[in-house]
Amino acid sequence: MKRSVVIEIICYTFFLLFVYASLAKLFIYPTYLRDLRRSPLTGNFAFILSVAIPAAELIIATMVLIPKFRQRGLVGSFVLMALFSVYVAYVVFFAEKRPCSCGGIFRNMSWRMHLVFNAGMTLLACAGIQLNKTNDLVTVSAQSSC
């Protein structure tokens, strides 16, 4: 029972994070696209990323709420947060230009704060994957023993 509550909290955390982040980007889309174009790693792919990132965030946000797709949604959360973490780490340690392509409150974070936040969320996704995997095994074995 407790494991299920923790999994739910993790999933709703990612749901809120990804819905908020995607909508924040879309509400300031021209600024978001401009910042992606100015970024050292994303400039050549700015338009594709400006559509793909918010779309992926919304898809993953939906997946973590649907039990059938939850594990895939948690894996998607992990992959997205790991990619964001690598990108932010690159900007922090190697980039001369640092345009922020984030929206909302994330736009006000320093790059180092952003890196710590992303790393923490990546670890949370990893924990969610493990807990959900174990929870699925417990549920299956309980159902098969009935």
C-alpha cells in the first residue's frame, strides 16, 4: 500500500512538471524558439525541438497517469530528465553563450540550480521505475495466488 502511494506521488510530480514545463514553453513560443536557435547545441534543430520537446513532455505526462503505460512513462521521464541534465551540464561547464530556453519559474533558475534540479528529478524517475517494477511484480504474484 505505501509503495503504491509513493509511486502515485512520483507520477503526479512528473505529470505536473511536464504539463507545466510544456505549457510554459508554448505560452512563450516565439521566445522559446529564439532561445533554442541561439543555443550552442540546439541551434540547427531548433524548430523540430520546439515542437518535439513540449509534445514529448505532454505525452509522457499522460503516460505516467495511465497504469497500463506508467512504466513506459516513468522510463520516458528518466530519459527526458537525463537528456535535459546532460544538456544543462554541457551549458554550465562548456558553453560561452547561455540562452535559457525554459519557461515559467524555470526561467528564473540559475544554470547550476537547474542542473541540481534536473539531476534530482532524474533520480526520482529512476526510483519510480524501480518501485513501479517491484509493485507490478507484487501485484502479479498476488493475483496469481488467488
